[in-house]
Amino acid sequence: MKKFLTGSLLAAMASTAQAADDVTLQLKWVTQAQFAGYYVAQAQGFYEAEGLNVTILPGGPDVAPTQVIAGGGADVVIDWMPSALAAREKGLALVNIAQPFKSSGMMLTCRKDSGVAAPADFADKTLGVWFGGNEYPFLNWMNKLGLATDGSAGGVTVLKQGFNVDPLLQKQAACVSTMTYNEYWQVIDAGLTPDDLVVFKYEDEGVATLEDGLYVMEDKLADPAFEDKMVRFVRASMQGWKWAEANPDAAAMIVLENDETGAQTEAHQKRMMAEIAKLTAGSNGALVEADYERTVAALMSGGSDPVITAVPVGAWTHQISDKALQ
């Protein structure tokens, strides 16, 4: 009898394992607290409870989420909306199915000794800018300020910035791109103090665009099985995010456990998670249409060189989030 029960249990366990649906998630960047909600959902069993077997793929400087999903390498990707909408206009039918990040963490961080005290002072300065899709909010901002970005007199010189803050530290640029939760603290850790700096948050300047949304290929949403899988994925992911907001230090430690590179430190990840929690606060996972419309308006206001040239159609849906939030 004992042998029979053991065999039945094993069979049941095998059946359950087989029933789990595989989901591959491509991150926008390397393993860090920016993606804590997903690692928490995995570690706390939220995905497993939804019958999902989730593989989380770290990103990096040579990984473009749009290219990964276009090539079939992921079911769902994390990307910033400017990049996703630009890709959609070029023919890659990405759809935003959830928006865990409510606010933008993007900033320009400037040295006071460069003479920058207000946006008007950007003229004739060198500014560090990330590319690979991250330049779009910056270019929109400069257009709103009436500043050319070709290095001409009275405009700004754009320095293609790596994912570090060296140009600011070495005085190669007056300002560099930073995130509230990451590169700003690299500047501080390098020895500059907050009093040495002036920061301009995109959110405060009215040029913020949506970051870190979840995107899938549009044609996949017509498949009821895929739709159901994404509903469960979004529900578990948001459960992970809210757990991370409530337990930031513990969430940071879960991220560290998943960092196979060993590059991250406990102090940095805990600090990052505290800042990330401010950006996800206020989101239940559903995209807010007003935030979307603000992003589209920003991307279309690029003068002779807008990021997108037409209002997107079908670029987001509540099809998944509505069911996930029930």
C-alpha cells in the first residue's frame, strides 16, 4: 500500500510538473532590483502557484528586447515604451499588456561647476545620452527646449554615453544620463556629493515617458491559451512587485541570489530597491491611458524628427490586466 501511494504521489507530481506552462521573460538590463518583482514572484512561488515555469533572461548592453522577441527568443519582454512604439511603427507589432512602473526614474545629473543650474543652461554644453532606444525622451526634451542636438552653436553636443558615469567624473560632459535607482548613486559613490550636483528629473520636467512595461507580440494575443498564460503571469508578477514594495530589503537579497555574475552588492541593491519601490508604487499593473497618451504626445513632438510619426493603433491592451486583476 505504501509503495502504491508513493507511486501515485510521484505520478501526480509528474503530472503537475508537466502541466506547468513555460514562459520566457527577457529583461531590459542585467539582474538587479529594477526587476525585483519578477525574481520575487519566482522565489516566493507565485509563478508556481499559477501553474507557470518562468525563465528569466538577463539583459545587457548587447541585448535588445525588441530583437529578442522578434526572433522568438522570449514570450514577453520588458522595455521602455518609446523603444516599443518606435519598433511598432517600424513593423514589429508589440503590444503593452501591463505597466508595473507608474513613474519614470530617468534624470540628467549635472555638475554644478559646469555652470548648469537650469535647463536653459544646457545650451553649448556636452550632455551624455544613452542610445539603443533610451535616447528618445532626451531628444523630445531638447526639442521642447528648442535646442538643436547636432553640436551647432546654441544647441547641445550629444555624447553617446556608455552605461557608466565616467564622462561626468572626468568632466567630458556637463551632464550625464542617470536613473534615480542606479547611476546617480554611482556618481555619489565615486566621491561627488549631492551638493556638487544638480539633477533634472524627466518626471518633473514634464517629458517623462513610460518605462519597464511588459510587451508581447500582437498575433499571440489571439491564442486563448497564450492569453490565459499571460493573465496568470501578470497576476503573479504584480503579486511579486507588491511583495517587493512591502519588503524591499528582502527583495534585494532575492535579486542578489539570482545574480550569477556576482557583480552586484548588497548595499547597492538595497538602495536601488528602495528607489524602485517609489516608481512601482501606485500601479496595479494596468496601463493608465493618460500616461500612455502623454508618452505618445512626447514622442510625436520631435519637430522634423519625431520618434513616431503617427498615433499608434493597438499598441496597448487591458485584455490581460483586466482579467489578472479580477
